[in-house]
Amino acid sequence: MEGTMKEITLKAYAKINLSLEVTGRRSDGYHDIRSLMQGIGLYDVISLTICPGNGTKYNLPHCTIDGIVVYLCTDAKTIPVDMSNLAFKGIKAVLDVCADRCFGLEDDLIITIDKRLPVAAGIAGGSGNAAACMLGLNALLGSPFTMRELMEIGTGVGADVPFSIIMNAARNRERLAGLSGIGEASPAAWISGIGDIVIPAQPMQWHVIMANPGIAVSTKDAYEAIDAIQAAEGKSADVTAADDPSEWPLFVNDLEKYTLAGYPEASRLRSIMENELRADTVLMSGSGPTMVAYYGDRERALEDFGTMQAIADREDNWRVWLTTTGDPE
């Protein structure tokens, strides 16, 4: 590791789904989807620092991964500090492959997370943390893995991680100059399979108001509920997936039926945004509960953001953001 960088800081951007269809349930219990995902201008900040290996000299939560002590430094109270944290999982996925190829870190590692995004919100905040950790660790190791290799490794970490890698590579391009294959990095992509098939897409530019009612929704529970709903209705999730992603429908989300029925606060939030704002459309992102209002007109979005802030101020734990999606890099 002599002569290589010892620290890197990356922005871990979140994503939204401009569409999300569940196209089928696989025999292994996972679900095939088709979706247009795009990065947004909201992010956590992730720093990775290589430190001398002195066991537990740092008074921080830590896990030992392939003989390396990995510490977690964060003020966030809403994220786990054990191996269920996707940041740890991302680091482990890369170190496991390094161990198989007989190379890797010689010293310990500190992950610092400045958590600014809500958790379990349908915007891949955790997956973005995993992606930034994988991209950052790869850089600290001298960039032995290509971007597509990291995406393949990331498939085992979480369904949104491959997209989060290609999108966060694009958004952190200047910090990741040594990453082979970064020329393909994109802030938007068509996603299919279980999230492992990622085709870069031309971004669609929108101004967006995002609102979260301060509750968490389990993605696993959402997919299981969709199975139960469809079984009760005598329907199948299987649909014919068009070969050309440009033919996939936009501004649909199959998971809305479950989240809006099971979480009254999410349903009320969506209704308020539809009735009080002048957006072109409102759609839940991922499994929710974050709702996204899309605007082609910047001034209208700015005015409606004031309206939404005033509404959120009267509610407990509601958070709102004004940002963009589909911006040129």
C-alpha cells in the first residue's frame, strides 16, 4: 500500500424511480423488475481512512472483516452499527474478492458517514453508502476492479447497489479518475432483472419536490405484500418486458398499492401533494414512503416548495427537499 492514497471522501447520492414495475417473482424468492432510476442532488458524505492496525484503539463500533478491523464513525442514530449496515456489507464484498485473489488491505479502515438522508425511504440511501464505500475502497487499493466488476460484486450486497455504483461513479468522476470503465458511468439507467442488468440511459431533467413523512417502509415486506395482493386478486406479476427500454411505461410504481394501503401517513402525504401542489405528476419512489413531485417548470417548483414547507412545518417528522434529477454532469 506504500505510495497509495490513505483517505478518500465521496458524496453518496440517493436515487429515485421514475418507474418501477414488478415483472415476476423468481424461484429463489427475489423479484424481477424494470425501472428507470436516476440520481438526485441529495447525498450522504462518506470518508474512508486507512489507519494503523492496532486492534480496538479507536473507541468506535467495529467489525472484523477478512482480518481487517473496520470502524464506523457516525453521529446518526438511525443506522445499524453492525454487519447489517450496507456500508459494512459493501466493504466486505470487496475485501472478500480481494482475499480470493490474495491481495487487499494491510491496515485497518475507518468509515465516516455524515448521514443527511432518511433511512428506509425508497431512495437507496443505504445502497448509496455501500456504493460509495466500494468505489472508495477500490480507489484506496489502487483501482484493481473496473466499474462493471464492482457492479457485479455489488449485486450480492443489494438490488439497488449496481445502479448506485454506476450513478455515484458519474457524480464523483473527478475523485475516481483511476477507475477503469468510468467512461460508461451515468446518472440514469434502465434497470431490469433483480437490479443486476443496468443499461445507461439519457437522463430526463426535472425539478423535484421530495417529501418524507418520517416513517420507514421495509422493501422486503413491500414485495411480499405485493405477492399476497396479487394472489388474492388472482393476478400474476408476470408481464411481457419489452426489449426496448424506451417502450417501458414511465411514472408507474407497482409498490404504491401496498405502501399507500399499509401506511396511512404515506397515503395522506401523497394526497396532499397531489391536491396542494401544481406538479406535472406525483409518484412514490421505490417502496416508499418518499413521494416525489415532478416539475418541468423551475419557478413553479420553487413556489410550490414554499407551500410544501409550510405544510410540513405543521406535521411531526415530515421532511421536504427541493432538488433536481437528470442534471448533466
